[in-house]
Amino acid sequence: MSIRELTCIGCPMGCQLTAVLENGQATRVTGNTCPRGDAYARKECTHPARTVTGTVRVSGGALPVVSVRTAGEVPKERVLDVARALCRVHLTAPVAAGDVVIPNVLGTGVDVVATRSV
């Protein structure tokens, strides 16, 4: 048995959570004031994932870059790899909000999409 202390990012409260781990699974979570805290702690202890945001270069547009984000969460250990992949992308305007910039980024099953039009 081990104990893991976490700060919840499921809502603005930022609850201080304590997760009890047995055999790699969270068996008990305390400190949460809403159900999202419990779900966050259990997921964070077994399969942490993050949404990645950033910018991509654009030629011929009103702005030199466009903001992008992953359409879903990618495994936490792949976040830096996704950020590096964004650095290698160069788009040509026009780019519309919602356009897929990188489909299935790094085989994660998650697309990177533009969040604004340029």
C-alpha cells in the first residue's frame, strides 16, 4: 500500500486529495468536495493524461502563428513529444478554427486542431 498526495484540477476548487494505492489501483480517495475529484485522482494514479496547447507557424496570414490544442487528452509521458511535433508544423493561410492540423498526432488517436482562424 502507498499513499499519493494530489491537487485536483477537475474544477476551480483545487482540492488537496489523498489517494490510497493498492496493487497499482486507487482504492480510496479523500479530500475531494465533488465527484470529479475522485475520478481525477483515480485516473491520475493509473493513466495520467493531459490536453496539450500551443502554437503553429503560419505563412501568409494576418498573424505569424495560430493557436492549437489536442482534441482530447494524450498520455502524460507523450506531452513533450506532442509539443516537439508542433514545432515541426508550418501551415499556409487560410487556417480556420477547428481545422485538423495534425491528425492522430504520434499515433495517440488524438487530433491537433486550430483554435482560431488566421
